[in-house]
Amino acid sequence: GVQVPVLSQFYSITATLLFLALNGHLLLIQVLAASFHALPVGPVGLSRADLWRLAGWGSQMFAGAIAIALPALLSLILVNLAFGMVTKAAPQMNIFAVGFPVTILVGFVLILVTLPALGDQFQSISSSAFVLLSRLFGVGG
């Protein structure tokens, strides 16, 4: 029952399809199975070094997400700043009538421009994630 923007749903479906096309589900099951050998069920926990590796992995995944979102984020911020300056220069002009359609148009153009590179970025980020998880669980990789 939660409303999700159409573009967000588009990116979620695209990421899921890329994950499946790159055999990410098979790698995930492999790492999950290996984790039971590296960390058996019981009182054994992660060491301090493993926790630092896990924190480093989280920061790398956050940096990867920022790298994917940064072009669109900066472009839309610049568009909004430009509309803010136009509104300040000409307050009698109705910027809302022009601003929303232009922002949506810029968003769609950005999707068209960045979509071809999304597959390579996603593959790079997901492969590094699986390598880091494999190292964490001692699978080797």
C-alpha cells in the first residue's frame, strides 16, 4: 500500500533484472552457503577485523550508490538553482508553470543519457560486493 514514484520503480526493476542477468542470485546463494562454513551457527561471532571489513564494505557500497546517483542529483540541483535565480530576478513570472515540466524533462533526458552506463556501474559494484563478502566469509575470491 505504499506509493512509489514511477522512476524509482523503474530503477528498482532495472537493478533487479541486471542482478539476475549477471547471475547475482547464484553468487549470492554461493556466498550464503559458504558463510555457514566460515561462520557456523552458534556463539562464534565476527572478530574485530571482520567488523572493520564489514564497515569498509558498507562504505564502499554507499560510495557506489552515490556514484550512480550523483549525475542526476547534481543536474537537478542545478536546474532548481537556475529556477530559483529566475524567480528572484523576475518575481512576477509564474515559475511553477514552467519549472515542473522542465525538471521532469531534464530528469528524463538524464535517464536516457545515464542508462547505458548503469549496467557497467552496477556490474562493477555488485562484483566488488561479492568479492568483499567472499573475503569476509573466507571463501576466497
